Amino acid sequence: MDEELTFLRSLCDESAPREQRMQLIESRAAFIFSSPERHIVFGSIRALLSRGPITAERLGVHLTNRGFPDIDAREYCAGGESKS
């Protein structure tokens, strides 16, 4: 598994303290991801983290509302729900 995907999944991991995940987000605020999709997912995770738990369902809804309904949020939230 590549480092970017592992990083994005770690941000969705509710077993990690929220403060720690917020610090990780801030440390990578200017990071350039290898694909536009991952940059978009990072932005959605960043927006959602301060508002509660991040699930595949919530991430999928946020991505859809931003105009990206084809991104599979389950790839980034292991064990998450479908965004149906």
C-alpha cells in the first residue's frame, strides 16, 4: 500500500485521537498529492474531521456535494459503509 493512501486512511481512523489527526492534517496542509482525487479527498476529510466522526458514508456525501460522486469513499475509510 502506498504512503498517501495509508495517510488518508489514518485520518479516517476513529481509533486514533482526533487531536492527533488534526495535527497530521495541519502538517500536510501544503502537501501535493500524486493525484487530484487524493487532494480532493484530503480536503473533504479536513472539512469533516472537526464536525464529527469520518465514515465512508459521510465522506461519500461530502464528496458528492462537492461534485465528485464517482470517488469511492470506501477506499479511504477501511471498513466503512457504502455511499449509496
